Amino acid sequence: MICVLPNFPQALIDAAVNFSTTTDTSNEFSIGGDQQATLNTAFPSAVTGQCVIDNADDELWVYDGAIWVNVGSSRGAVLDSNQGVQGLQGTIGLQGIQDTYGLDFNVIGSITDVDKGGSPRTFCIQCPPDLISFINKSLPVPADDVHRFRFTKGSSDPHCDSRRKVALQIPIQIDHSSSRCFYAKEKFLKKLVEIESPNKTGDDGIVQKSQRWHYESKYFDHYDYRLPFLLDTKYPHGGYVVSDTNTILLSVSYYDLSYKQLLPAFLKFK
């Protein structure tokens, strides 16, 4: 769900644009990688039941015939190994997991870090405290954090954010003909097909489930980023860019308050 804010303060939009055009982009960090593409590229001949160990966290990725599934830690059990991978028996593996997944597993190799592989298309810079303070003075409810997001050509799966509940999105650079934010139509929520995603442990040690769904255009409404808008990030949403022009937003985050709690305060900008 979103609420477009046509009367949003121009001073905040100007501050967002100024920060974006003057900031040092060398401080950008990428968010995620394409795990499936990383594993498919590294192991193009994998067949159902074969698995790969992620050396960064000792987690096991199992190919189920269509996608790679993270089944958790590989330490402390017994696995068959083949294709030149030696010394794994008795050190790492899975024992009895056939009963859970109905598959026979064998290790076909390892990879340095699944999460950092692939080609990320989302890049982020945290805004400095003075800009966050300036923004909060003009908002009806102070934000918890503010970032500059840059999205390159491509699309994201419909998802729910694992941490933040609401985002105030302020457009900075947009090709309105080729960039869209999309969010699920409420009447079609039950028709969305969920993508199996592994749980992730955040920096605070809390396990966060990353919910993602397959994108079918007819189940979503679309917005072209022409004006700032409030976005319920606990609702299936995503975005795409089909041109070579990056989409750049200032993204204001609320971690504790829900969309329904914040919306009445932001209707002053409606």
C-alpha cells in the first residue's frame, strides 16, 4: 500500500537532491547479490540433490532441480562427497536430512561467499546526522534512519522488508517512462506465489525471514515515482528499471511504527 504526497515540503526534496548530487558515491555499499545466479554460474551442471558449501558461513545450499535452497549449517554431520572434493566425510555434512527433504545429498564443491556473488542492483549510502536532523524537523513523525538508494537496470522480487515497517520515498532522479514501484493489490494477496527464501540473521543477532513472491503484473498496482510517497514495507512490494538511467531515491525509514499508525500524520501532505 502507498499514499502519494503531492504537498510534500519542497525544502525536503531540495535537500535530498542536494545531498545526492554532492555526496561521495565511493561510500556506496551494495545490498545483497543474486544468490541463484551465483550458484547457477558456478555449478551449471548440478542435478537434484547435489549440494554446495558456502565457506563464509558453512551453510549448505542444495539444488532441488529448479532452485538452490539454503538448508542451514553443514557442520557436524556426514555427507557423501564426489567430483574431487576430498576430506569432507566426518567433518561436515547432513545426516538424516533425506527424511526431511526426500533427497539424496552429495557435496559437489564449495564457494567463497554466496551472498556476495552475482550482480547486485541496489546501492545505498547512509545520510549524515545533520541531514537526518534537518529532515526530521520537517516531518510530522521523526524518522529512525535515512538512506540514499540507487537502483540500476533490472527488477526486484516482490518482498516484505525484514526490519523496517514503513518507508517514506522521496524521488531524486527518475526516468518516469521506465521506472516503477509496484505493490500488491489487496484482493489478490492470496494468489501470490511465495519464493522459498532462507532466514537471515541480522547484525543484532535476530533471525529475520525474507519473504518474497513471484511477480505477476496483474496482481500489482504500479507507481511511476513522480511524487514522494509513503510505502507500507510489510506489504508485498518491489520495483523495476528498464532503461540505463538509474533510479535514485531518498528513503526515510520507520522501524517501529506501522503504516496505519503513521498515515494519519502524513495526510497533511496529501
